[in-house]
Amino acid sequence: MQGTKLSFHHDAAWLASAMTIDVWINPASLPEKRRYSVVDSGGKPSLFLLPGGQIRCTMGIERNVPYPIVPGQWTHIACLSDGQTQSLYVNGVEVDRSPSGPVLASGEQPIYIGSDEPSGEDEFNGLLDSLRIFGRTLTPKEICASAGGAC
């Protein structure tokens, strides 16, 4: 997906107590000041790319994790939480694990892909592919397979 942003009405499927966002990203550049939105639901769960290549995984908590994201290269990201622990995997390898709270925020905000909720700003500059959202946490083996299996 390039130059496209999608939004969906809040749905009962978004009410899982555990969740995984699994996606391939290929940014054309890194954000300079704000952020690029991958998935935003007005709070939690969300996934963003920040200046310097940081990845913001927000499920049970908001965590900014430095990672050397390279513009023009495909990178696999999996952000997941079971309501007690939030993890971030990059290219099939766990790079962050933190205690967390409930996955979901209150309210029924729409889900935005490739832009910010509710403004539609912070558009992702680049390509998104194979975005999958699960109502459970994927296992490390499943994440490795999704990342191409060379973990």
C-alpha cells in the first residue's frame, strides 16, 4: 500500500483481550518530526514509526523502541500483548518485552491504517504489506515464519 490510507469502523472483532499486529513495512524515508502511522485506533492498539527509526508499539502500554529501520528496505514488525506482557519483534527476533496492562482503550474509535486517527494525518510514507491483526498473541515460531523463517 503506498499513498493510500484506510479507515474502518470499530468492530467487535477489535475487542480481544490479547492481540498481535503483524506487518511488513518499507518506508521511503524516516519521519523527521512527527511519526508515520502504520495502525492507529485512537490509543491502543497502535503501531507507529518515529524519527530515528524508533518503533512505537502501543498495546497495553506505550513503548518507543529504537531500531535501525532502513528506508527502502523491507522490515517485518510484530507488536503483541496478552494483557500482561507486551512484546515487539523485528524481523522475527524479540527486541522488547515489557509488563503491560489491558490491550484495549475505552471507546469505539475507528481503526486507521496508514494514517492517524482521527485527523488522517501522519500518513505512512512508503509501503505496507501483509498487514494482519490477530485476536491473540502469535507464538515466537509463528512470528518467525511470518518474518520469512530465518530467525
